Amino acid sequence: MEFQVERTTKNGLESVILRSASGEFSAEVLLFGATVVSFTVGGSERLFVSDDAIWNGIKAIRGGIPICFPQFGQPLKEMSQHGFARNSHWTLARTETKDQEATVLLTLQDTEETRVLWPHAFMLRYRVTLSYRSLTTELTAYNPGDTDYKCQMLLHTYHRVQVSDMSVDSFEGCLCYDQLTKGDAEPETQRMGHIDREVDKIYLEKPGAKPIPSPLHISAQEGPMRVYKTASKGKMDMEYKTEVPVDVVFWNPWIDKAKSLADLPDLAYKNFVCVEPGIVQGWITLCPGESLTLSQILEARDKE
Ligand code: BG6
């Protein structure tokens, strides 16, 4: 299957489209935030982007796959929620097509502005690859400086689903921190087949705790999706890497929170669920020369 790459713009923001020559599969990635804003399979869109998303190159896009780095949430108050990667202007480093896939590589490094918010030298590489039925997003943070830094990272994926008609693999028994009640992390007691209220939970991948199902299966009217997640840490170009546990955030704002989000139509909470693989338990320390890679594969399956 032949794949192609095209540079274009979407709502005034520079982007790269990856597609199969037949048009059966496609993906679009903005340079702003390195945000994937589309992934289509058989002509059907599998990511959700808000109709009220703000395309001004300042505010992060509400939808697609925004990148959270160097923090998830706002543990460091001097920096905005989810960090600055999602609303920074990335550099297009390379595009590539092979027989069975197309790839775009984007990079971001520290500037005077980022050093005010976070005083570290860093280099991010984000590789997005479209192939038959699947989209791979791989984020690497490298420490090119001479002092350690601590970071978190997450791929904030908005899946387009009819919430009333979707279910996710059971997280039952997995260690769960509920961001709404802010109690202690405890094993999940709900089957979580579907969503019928606000949900904002972090499932923690920890030794001794029940592993998060892998791949995760999302069933929806739009067709099933499998989500694979992995992470590793090591010296940048050395083959030996140690595996890093990947947590999963599960989020839907439901009625009231959706109303409070200016860039989301009031009823749009019905049209997506966020399943977000990330490294968000505490912080990962990167020594000089070390890198951390988080990778997600979305694999669209045939409707059952
Ligand atoms: C989720 C968080 O990942 O992102 C939620 O768990 C948060 O707490 C949501 O509300 C959206 O964040 P933002 O900054 O994009 O509005």
C-alpha cells in the first residue's frame, strides 16, 4: 500500500497530512503543539476535535491528541496546566514515506521563554506514523544539558465516540486515583463499562497492583479501537533501555464541566472520551544524556 505526505494548513495553522494513496487512511498533525487533529479509517474520523476549538496558535487545541509535557495537571504552579508543549510552535524536522507507512517527525527544544517557566535544556522529538489501520505517536524527551531534570509526559487522546454507546475494557481491580474525590489511590470497584457521569481518574501501573489491560479495547459505534502503550528510559542512542510503567487517565467532563469549558460546545461531552496514556506518577528524572520515550499505537479494527 502506497502512502503520501502533504504540507498544508488547517484553519490557518501549518499542518502535515499523512495518507494512503487510496485515501482509506489519513492523519493530520499541526506544527502548533504537534497536535494530531485527525485520524481517519475508511473515511471515518476516529478522533474528536471540538467545534469550538480555538485556532489562534496560542490556546491549545481542544481535541485530537494534545501533548502534555513537562507536567500533567499543574503540580508546578508557575507553569500552565499540562505544560507548554501543547501550545508551543514545533519544528518540522522530516517527513518520510515507505512502502507501508508515512511518518512526520517534529521537534521542540528549550527557548528563553520555556526556561523562564522551566529552567532546563531539553529536546523533544515526536514521531507520528500512519500505516494500515494504525497511528503510532511516539514522544521522546532528551536531556542535552549538564544537570538532571524531572518531567512527566502524556498523550491526551480524544477518541470520537458516542458516549451513550461506548465501553472501555474493564479497569476493575486496577489501582485508581480519582481526581474528583482526591482520596487515596484504591483498586477500581466499578466495571466502568460505560460513562454516565463526570469521570477523571488516573489508573496507576505499579508493581504489585493489577496491570492495566493491554492493549485497551474501546468499543464504539464508530468501530473498535485498540490502544497499545509502552515507555522506556535510557541513554539517548543506546539500545539498552529500561521499561517505564505507563499510567492511563480516563476523562469525560460530563454536563457541568463541559459548560465551564469555553472551547467545548455544551453537549459535546456526549461525543468523546479521553483515554490518555502517560507517565504521571510522580516524576521521572532524566540525567544528562538520558531520554524517555512514550509511545501509543491506535489500531482501528473492523466493526464487529
Ligand atoms: C485531563 C485531566 O487529562 O485533562 C482533567 O485529568 C482535565 O483533570 C482535562 O480537566 C482537560 O484539561 P484541559 O487543561 O485541557 O482543560
